[in-house]
Amino acid sequence: MQIALVLYPGFTALDVIGPYEVFNLMPDTEMVFVSNTAGPVVADSGVLSVIATHSFADVPDPDLVLVPGGSTGTGPAMEDPELTGWLRQVNETTSWTTSVCGGAMVLGAAGILDGRPATTHWTAQDMLKNFGAQSRPHDRIVRDGKIATAAGVSSGIDFALWLAGELHGRETAEMIQLAIEYDPQPPFDAGHPSKVSEDLRQRTLTAMVPDSAPRLEGTGTAAG
């Protein structure tokens, strides 16, 4: 199985790297990173780069495609005719066409989510209707046939493990989960807007605007 992980300038690294670490442990798998051209692609941090091993033209028939989101890159990616055209083309023959976080917006821009249920990052759920998609804001993973979308950023790991189970069975997926020691026990329970105060939600939204605050910073002091 050839798995194509899409890169574009301003992508969010964890959207791609989390699933990569899972998929890379699946049997009989060829991993490729694809972009407009082969070479380094800078993530939305402006610091980290990931190497695109192939151009879109080099990968005409992948079995599985995954599109990430990106705090600074999703908008331009949605307007990139080479990327959206490639997605439409390969979607004709893929076994799975998938996204993590804002990658759903890119699938939507390619016309792939029209009439389908889907999810994305909590800040972008309302945008799904612009592409004819039906938002599922409380679902971490949404599948409709061969189209599968995952919610924000960290959900990509859950999604990849779920897909490993779909492809290779529960035991293989559990072996992969154990191999990467994925046993989440977060110190805080603030991973979804339904779990936090409106004040925290609004301050998080403000801090996430790329030009206003490059780093999230709370108002309290650290315990120590």
C-alpha cells in the first residue's frame, strides 16, 4: 500500500508526523511525502521543515492520501489548483482519502466533501458547510465510505490507529499502539471546547490568530 502524506507551506507538523509514526509501522506499506515539488517544506512554526520525497506528478496513483491542516497554510492550500486538482484526480482511484484538522478544508476545496459528513478543528467546524459538508463537531473521527476526516491536530494519532485497525485488524493496531507507547493521560482536561469555560475558549481563539500571538500564553503563574 502506498500512503501519500501531503505537505504544503505552513502545514501543522503533528497533523502529519503523528499519523506517519503509526502508518510507518503497518506491514506492506510504502510511505511518501508529496508536495508541488520535492524538497523541504516549512511547517507553520516557520522553524521545522519536512522533506517532500516526491512531487504530485510523481505520485499519480496512491492507495491512501492524508491531507494535514496548517494555521498559516490551509488557506493558500485551498487555493492551490495543482494541489486540489491532484486530490480530485487521485480520489478517483484511492482506497482512502483522508484529512486531519484543517486538511478537511482542502478536501472541501477540491470538491471531495460535498454532501458528506465530516469533522475538522473545532475553530473551523462552521466552515465545512461552505463545501456542502455536514459538520460533526463532537466526533473525533468521521467516516463516509472511503472518505475519513479527523478533528484537530492530535486526533491524527487516534485516527491513524483506527485506520490501522480497519486495514490490518485490531491486534496489529494494538501492537502499533504499544510500540509507540500511546497511552494518553493528559494533565489537564481541556482538549475540547465543550470542556472549558467560555473565557478560556475566547482567549484561546484570540491567541491562535497567527499575527497577534505566535505563542499561547496564559495569565496565571506556573506551579513549582
